[in-house]
Amino acid sequence: MYPYAPTPADRDPNLWRLAKRRAKFKAHLFTFLWVNILLWAIWALTDRSARPVPWPVWVTAFWGLGVVLQAIATHGAGGRGGLAEREYERLTRPR
């Protein structure tokens, strides 16, 4: 799907945007896991006596930090997503 594609008419725009962000995060997480499995397998199957620190640790650490930051941005940190949802419900409730 294109990033600037219009929201389908039968969808809530906010929920559609949230669903797209979560789907994008899941795709990034899946890619992160498989690439890291591959890198660690390559490291395990090659000569590793020259270096005391495994070289895939750097890829895993820094890319993992990016994935964690994306997870926080997507799903909220410390329940902030729930707070925003409760506030939204309070504002939309009829008086």
C-alpha cells in the first residue's frame, strides 16, 4: 500500500492509520528477526577466533534499539496509549 493512499471510505481514518503503523512495525520486526538469525548463523559457522566480541552483536544492538524505539512510538510507552484513548472517550462522550 502506498503511504499517501486515501483511507477507504468505510474505515475510520484514525484507526486505519493506527492499523497501518502497527502492520508496518510487525513487518520491520519480522525483518529484524530473520536478518539477525541469518547474521548470527553466519558468525557461528565461520572462524571466530580472531575477535573476542562477536561482530553481529553490533548490528543486533543498534538495529534493535531502532526497533524498540519504533515499538514505543507505535504502541505507546508506559500505558500512554491507554491514557490517550481514555481521554478521547471522555471528550467524545455526550454531556
